[in-house]
Amino acid sequence: MAKATVDQSVCVGCEACVGVCPVSAISVNDGKASVDQDSCVECGACAATCPVSAISL
């Protein structure tokens, strides 16, 4: 697997991913999610939860 990445053009800033990340690697700034690549543990919870499929691994 790879680190999670967010397609900023698709993200709607709903913050669903923030609540499921076990290491708090995701934050929402200016209405878009971003992933701290150093903290991401590649679990895939965020990608599975995103309602608009803006996150990929």
C-alpha cells in the first residue's frame, strides 16, 4: 500500500475521514482534507470512509 492522498478537486471537506483516522494524520483546512504523510500508517480507513472517493492509497 501507499500513503493516503487527497484529490483536492473532489474533496468536499465533510471531515468524515478525520474521525476515522487512528493516528490523527488528517486535517481539514480551507474546506479541504490533507494528509500528514509522515503520520499516515496506510490503514485505508479514510479512503473507505470518504463519501466522494476523494482519498486514495
